[in-house]
Amino acid sequence: MSAPRLRATPLPGIGVQYDLVTRDQRHLSVVAHRDGARTVNVYRTDDPDSCAQSLRLTGSEAGALIDALKPSHHSASLLYTSDLGLVAERIEVRATSHWNGRVLGDTKMRTATGASIVAALRRAEAIPSPTPDFRLAGGDILIVVGTREGVDAAAAILGRE
């Protein structure tokens, strides 16, 4: 059996559409939007040009689905892993987070997890080595380095609503 072929089609101003025809001749597509969202489309079997079901996912929902489909993949949030047991990962501070508007030091992140926040990304700006008085904002992406367990614990702390 040959490997499935994935066709990519640029959608100017929107993103890229990826089309796949399964071995059962089912047509699926994923639109990768420029804002990180994904739209998954399943087409009708009797009319492969007619969409039977469409599901829009946020970037984090799409990442969770990828983890479920292929748990051994390298997560989009995973930046680096080493033989020493350290990982670097992106963790988003959501607008609904308990920490939105509070200072980084209030999280007690390093003490509680052993993980370090080495940078914060806010819009198009990078803030290296944010200090404890750095005020977190919804949408910030924090670059966290530590053991797998420490980074997971940091994600749990930052995910608190």
C-alpha cells in the first residue's frame, strides 16, 4: 500500500488547505488558518466536493487532537529536548487565567516546579529573562525550561483559571 498523499493549496489571506484522500476514498481537508486555528472538513461519500461536516479548532485544540492521534509526535509547543532530561516548551497564558494581570513572581513557578521562564513573547516582542515583577497578560507565550515534570507542573500552574 502506498503512503497517503497530502496536497497543499495556498489560500491567500487565509492560510493553507491540506487535502487527503483516504484508502477508502474519503476526502478530508484541514485549513490551517494564519491565526493558528484549524478547520477540519469531511466530505460526502456520494459527492466528494460537498462538505458533510466542518469543525473549527483553536490552535491549542488542534494540538490536543494531534496528541491524541499521534502521541509520539513532537508537540508544536515543544521547542527542545535533550539527553539530560531537559525540555524547553511554549506555554500560553490565557485571557481567562488566574495570572492574567498579575506579576510573574506571584506564581512562585521556580520554587514550586524547578522550571525557569527564560522568555516571554507578547505580540511581536520578545522579553528575555522576565523578572518577578513582569506583569503577565492573556495571550503571552512563556518559554519554560526544566524537566518534563517541571514544565508540565508549570503548565498546570499557568492554566489555573
